[in-house]
Amino acid sequence: MPSGLLPSHPLDTAMPDLAIIIPSVLNGITTGSLYALIALGLTLIYGVLHIINFAHGALLMVGLYAVWFLNVQLGIDPYWALLIVPPAMFALGYALQRGIIGKASHGRDENILLVTLGLSIVIENLALYVFRSDTRIVDTPYSFETVEFLGAFLPLPKVIAFFGALVTATVLWLLMARTDLGRAIRALAKERKGAELVGINTEHVYAMSFGLGIACLGVAACLLLPSYYVTPQVGHGFVLIAFTIVVLGGMGSFVGALIGGLIIGVVEAMGGLFLGESLGQIGIFVIFILVLMFRPQGLLGHKV
Amino acid sequence: MRQLLVLLAVFSAIAVLPAVITSEFSLNIVIMMLYAALLGQAWNILGGYGGQFSFGHAAYFGTGAYAVAVLQVQLGINPWIGMVAGALLAMAVAAFIGFATFRTGLRGSYFALVTLAFAEVLRILSNSVDFTGAGVGILIPLAPGPGNLQFETKTGFFFLIWSFTLAAFLAVWWIGHSRFGASLAAVRDNEEAARALGVNAFRVKMGAIILSGLFGGLAGVFYAQYFLYLDPYIAYGPAISVESLLVPIIGGMGTLFGPLLGAVALHTVSELTRELIGDVPGISLAIYGALLVGMVLFLPRGLAGIAARFTRRNKPAGTETRHA
């Protein structure tokens, strides 16, 4: 930080702290917006299908590799990949739900949890087999550009990601509120029998919801990769964070996922600042465990 | 009684194996099968008989393993004492997790997620403190001798894991024939109904998780003494948690012999893939994952389910009607 390089004045001892904290908070908010986007997909799937998608992190990793592949092999910019990767992820999600996950429950939620866990293991280890555990990044002309805001220098890709996440959340909200598909999804989430009776094709709508949730991951992958990297295990870090956000915001709550994402982003940044990278992560898990134990309906969710 | 006789006969037959098998390589496979059966039976107590699906059994495994390793390396305490300490600590961790989750009424997917998070917290902690060797890991010095819980030959280790595993199977046999086991199955099948009948669901689940933690911890103790090396990812990483649940799911949850069947099947498959494809990173775990998906999709009652379909008499307890 530039202010750190200035000779410190004996009177403004509090200033350097603030000069570190503000950029850190802003950074946390931009990271948190991406977390929110990932959590949005998870909460959509939970809200409609009442399943916890354990393969969420692994599918994010698939999206990241897709963006990386398009960039490195075909020279497509990660932001142009927004036209390709989210639709492809949507199709993948639709197929997974229709072909495998939907068939596995046998009437028990735990079975779905096990199947999505199994899928995540398969996807991750196939990626490990194909790509090895090397860390891959994309090289874009704007990767190291920064934007100044409140005296903090924020990486341009993170600022774009923040606004991209907001736009995606708005589009998703409009889709849910204003379209026939959105109405069908909400009807199914509320009352399955009733939705069936009025002629909603439940299998199809379930798969559409799952597809939409996975498409969110596709958007997140495009926005994330310019300032991040991809390895076969990259999803691990995100999956528990996304679960934390979803339980914090209330399972199935859109607004909750957005607010939860921002909170977790800031908590992580603060934890990293004061406790160091590794121990800082514990803060997230502690929040996760405490919320699940004492307020499983989340901050904004209804009683479960 | 009949089941107990079958159990003792099977374990006596296994005990003869070191005399028959001369190659260290093959004996190692048998040892790994027994070890997987122990890990799987630990999970089966809580998951199969109790219906509480833990995604973080590495918490108990890793605690047992680190206890015996750290006490030996940092404090010079004999591993036999370390073994007892490891088992007790694993039970304490299980009691803590059980108290935190069951007291607040977490079940189903929520329980699975919280157990996973606890294992992750322990992994990060063991990665951040010095006495576990942090990310570098901890190496137990080689000192063969029964007094050091290390053995010159694989046969010694074989009987160590054989006795641990036998103890776990005897405990599960007892569960299947005791009032405690009946209460546990009642809580699994319908907790509200069980409560209405006067079952103390909290106490029953606590009993199951502590017993589960004991055997998970013993599996960790064995692992540490057998391989003499641990790091946070081995001890508390997801691989152990997955193997713990995969073994009884393949073999048959809530059955006495399920984990044994599952352990044999799993290690046969992983040895076969190693023969056919070689030691390629990722492939064996990818097959584990595919097995998990396939079993849940097509054989939700596991291999024991097939066996039960033909014999009808070894019917797994409580699989007829379940309310999630």
C-alpha cells in the first residue's frame, strides 16, 4: 500500500490501520460477491429440490477449466466466454439432474447427498487424471489493472466480478419473479403435489432449476478466472464457503445468499488480516457450525 | 447366537491367513481390507444402525492417529499408552461433536455438513500448530519391537488390526442384539415415534457416536503405527471420511457383515484397477466415486442386500420401512 511507504507521523498511529482495513474490506466485498453468486446457485437448488448439492464445488471447477480451455486453446476472452460457458453448464446441470441425481433418492434425502458427493469425487479425480494437479491461470491484458476507490487500489477483474454478480442476481430474480418458468419453479418449491395437479412437468422443472443453479457457476467461473486460478481441487475451498453462506442467509433465500456472501467475504478478509491466511479460514467454519447449531433457519430464512 | 458363531468362524478363518499367505504383498492387501472394515464398521455404527450420516469421520481417525504419533514423538510416551490415549481422545472428540449437534437437533443433511465442517476445522488446526509438525507432517521413528507397537513382519501388524477389527465387529454384534441397538434402530427409523415410546434419543445417539469414535480412533492408531507418517491431509482430509462411508454403503448399511463385504469388494476393485491401469493419480478415487453413485442408484441396500434377497434369513434390521 502506498501509504505504508510514507514516513509515519507520530500523531496518526490509527491511520495506517484504517489504510489497511479499508482496502481489505473492499477486497472482501468483491470476493464476497463471487461467493454470493456461487451460493445463489446452491440456494436455488436447495430451495426447489430440497437437496444439498455436494458437487457444487466440483462443478465450479469444471466451469473454470472450461473458461481456461477456451482462453488457452481458442483465444477466447474469459468475459466473451460468458456467452458459451453458462449455457453449457446449464445443459450439464439439466442432464445430471435428469439422468442421475433425480433417480437416486429412493425417498431419502441422504441418498441424494451421497450421490452428489460421489459425483464430486468422480469429477474431481477425472480432472486430476486429465489435467494433473498443476495450477493454471489465464493471461489477460487487464489481469493486473487496478481501479482506485476510497484510497484503495482494487484489481479491475474483481470490480467487474462484483458488478457481474449483481447483474446476474438481478437477472435471476427477474426470471424467478416474471417468467412462466419462474412461476413453475416457485410453485414446485412450495407444493409439489399441487404443482403436479395443475400440469407442471415436475421432472423437467426440477432439472431446469438444477441447470439454472449450475449456470450460475458458469457465470461465476468466467468472472472469477481472470483474478484467480484453477486446479482440480479448487472447488473444495468454495464448497464449504458456499454452504456457510447458504445456511447463514437461510436455505433457499436469494437475498440471504447475497448478504451472506458479502459478510463471509469480509469476515474472510478480516480473518486473513488479523490471524493469517490459514487460521483465518477457521472463522468461516466456526460461523458455519454456530449458525447450523443455533439458527439453522439462517438470518433471513423461515423456521425449518 | 448363530450370527455370533458365523462371526467367530469368519474371523478364525481370517486368522489363519498369515500362515497360508507367504507373500508380504498379499498379506498387506488383507491387512488393508481389515483396516477398511474397521473404518467402515465405525461409520456403520452411527450411519447404518443410527441413521446419522457422518461426512467427517476423519475427525476421529485423525485424532487417534495424531494422539499416538504426537505422544511418541514429542513426549516419548510408549505407543501402547498412546493407543489408549488416542482411543479416549477420539471418543472425546466424538462426544463433543455429538453433544454439539444432537443437543441442537441437527439431523440428515445438516448433520452431514456439520461433521464435515468439524473435520475441516481439525485439519486446519493441525496444519497451523507446531506440535503436529504442521504442514510438513510428523514422522514416527522406526523402532520395530512389540513393546513399541511396531513389528518386524507384516504378521504382527496383521494380528494388531485383526484384534481391533474383531472388537468392532463384536461390538456391532452386541448392538444388533441389545436393547441399546433396538433403541438406536428405533431412533433411526422414526425419531418422534421412538421418543413417544420413551426412548431417550439424545442419549442413544451419543452412545452410538462415541462408540463410532472409538473404532475410528483405533483405525487411526493402527494407520499411524503401520505407515509411521501423518500429515493434516492424510489424517483429517476427505479421503478417510469418504472411505469410511463408502465401505458400509457398498457392503450394506446397518448389517453386521456389510463393512467386511464392502472392504473386500472395495480393495479388490482398487487392486484390480492398479493392475490394469497402473498407479495413475485420480483414477482409483474416481472409481470410488463412481461406485458410490452406482450403489446408491442401483443397490441402495449394498451387497448384503443381494445376499439377503437370496437367503431371506439374514435380513438387515429396519430396512423395510424408513422415514427420512
